Amino acid sequence: MQTKAEIHAKVVEILSETFKLDTARIQPESNLYTDLDIDSIDAIDLLVKLQRMTGKRIKPEAFKQTRTVQDVVDTIYQQLNQ
């Protein structure tokens, strides 16, 4: 089982590598769309990478209300602990 801190570190790594973002910009309260300029296509790429990270299928519905980096961490944590 991964802790939220471990998940957060991996999410930051994925965001940084995939979207060429400075890790200093990726804070728990950072909004994916307005702060990090992630669009809907990018969000799908992120979801695919998170599925690879977890080894589980993540339902797109689980991400409908996801807006911040912390929301992503919380959703992944919840998916891993079902």
C-alpha cells in the first residue's frame, strides 16, 4: 500500500516529465487546468499514466470532480484502497 506522500511524489514526477512542468509549480493546491495548463486531452494522458502507475483500471468518472493535484492524490489513494 502506498501512502499519500508516496502517491504525491509519483504524481509530481509524472506531471513534470509528461508535461515538462517545473516541479516547483506542482503544489497540492495547484489547479490542473488553470495553474498547470492541463487540457482535457492532457488529462486523458495523465489518467493513462496513473493507471500504469497503479496497475489498476481507474474509472474516468472518478476524475470528473478532480481539479487540483491533491484531488488526484486523494482519488488515486482511494482507488488503491478499495
